[in-house]
Amino acid sequence: MISFSNVSKRFPGGQEALKNLNFSIGAGEFVFLTGRSGAGKSTLFKLIPAIERASSGSVIVNGQNLSAIKPAAVPFLRRNLGLVFQDQKLLYDRSVFDNVLLPLSFSGFAPKEAAKRARAALDKVGLLAREKANPVQLSGGEQQRVAIARAVANRPAILIADEPTANLDTDSAAGIMEIFAAFRQVGVTVLIATHDLTLLGGGDHRVLKLEKGELVAGGDQP
């Protein structure tokens, strides 16, 4: 479902953020990506939805080689991806419902279908009763749940999250992880970047570890 073969990423000026990465993630896997700040986790994540392109090697997502993908095909690629960013990127002048609805509208869903999917996603994260609230009225954990609902409203096959529990208290972080585990149970492939090693204990998952742009553990699977 996701395959990196000899992938490197260099930025202008010569900075090499990723070096010769080789790993595969199969359908329905739950994978953590770990490493210190600056290890390259966010850069790796940006390659999967083609926000960034690899400098060398091949990135294949759902059978598509992203080194050859045309710009017009990128929106179709992203329809099968759910993206959760660390800073959430919520619109604070819109309701919770509108935050989840907006990407569906941009993706071309009919209004009734988009509304149905938005409410179903909010229900999955336990926030359907708060659909009329604005994000500023929610706690940090609830705001992250809105971001997750927005990411999964299009029912993606792959869900990737960049530090989704950063700045959350222990109980809120545990609740977020339970949501991700529930999506994995219904067949969604989940990839989570985190520097919080307490999240890694227990559970059926694999750990990819980056150090200075190099993969030092968990590669070349499944």
C-alpha cells in the first residue's frame, strides 16, 4: 500500500533530509514513525500525499508511483488519504461541522452526501453533539478530534498523522490513540509520527525509527 525504495530527499542548498529509505507498509497495518525533532519524520510524511517529491528513488502509494504522478492526478491520490497535522489547521471562524464538511465539498461530493459523511465522522470521534460549536470553544483534545474527523470523512484507505498527541494531556492523548486503533480495526492503514515513546507500549504495531534522515529500525517490511 505504501512503498519507499531507495528514497532520498534533498532541499535546495544541499541539505539531505532523508537518505536511502527502504520500507513497505501493507494494508491494515498500524505503524509508528519515531525519531528526534529534525530526524526527517515530517519530510517523510509530506512525500506520501505528494506535498513534497523525492529527489531520488520511488515512492509508491496505492499502486501509484509518485515520482511520475501528474499534478492533475494529485487530488485523486489524496482522496484515499486522511491527513492529520500537528497544528490541526482548523478554521476558527467556522463551526465544527463546517470544518469537517469543507474538504468534502471541495472534493465534489453532493451536498447531502457530504453532510452525511461529515456527521458520521463526527459521530466516530464523539463530537456529533458539538457540531455547531466553534473550535475555540473546544479543548485541545476535542480540536484534535475535529481534525481527525475531517481527515476520515472521505473514508480513506490510509490515515497518516503527524504528532497527533503533541501538547495534549495523558488522558486526551490516550483517547486519540483509541480512535486511531478503532480505524485500524476496520481495515484502515494507520501511520503515526511521534516522539512520545510512551505511546509505543503494547498493541499490535510496527515501529520505524529515523535518525538524521536514515531509517535505523523497522524497514524492509512486510
